[in-house]
Amino acid sequence: MIDELRKSLIEAIEDDWVYFAELKTMIRDITGSADDLLRKAGEAAAQLVRNRAVVPGNLTKAEGFTPWLTSPDESAARIEQEVADLIANDTEPEMGDLCWFDLPNDAPESEEGPAATQ
């Protein structure tokens, strides 16, 4: 599943930044199951960040995407903790909650990727 998710996420990021909650939909589409999507999305996001496939950050009107200034391991741990807090509070993330994702600066981009369109 993680390889399919990575491919789907990278394709989506080439069009626009992706927010964390979108991972749940991607996982449901890949697996055909809606079971435990928040936990699965948190685990997958942490793995993809640790593997440097994507970079988490915040999105603001003034600055656009701003990557977190933490290491991949620290960023992944933050995602894991925030997802654990959401699960413990029985809260679902909405658009913009937790983080947004972009491709790393050294990732190959098409001419229509985020750098060209945003």
C-alpha cells in the first residue's frame, strides 16, 4: 500500500500542495477499506516523511508553503503524536489541520509541478 500511496501523493503534489486529511481518502481508494483510516494515514505520513518522499509544513496566505524546520525523524514523530492526540480525542482532521505536504527541494519536478504553478 505504501508504494501506491507514495505514487498517488507525489502525483497530487505535482498539481498542488496536499493536506494531511487527503491521505485518508487516498488510502481508502487504494485499499477499498474505510477501517482505521486516521491511524493508517498517520503511520503512512510518518513513513513517507522519514523516507524523505515528502516534506511536511504549514500553508499561509502570505508565505505559501513553509516546510517545518525539523529533521525528517522529528517531523515524523510530530505527525505521529498529533495523530495520536486526534485519535485520543476522537477528532477527525479537516482541511489544513496537522500539516500540508510538498516534494523535497531535490525531487525531480515536471514543468507543471508545484514550483512552476504556485
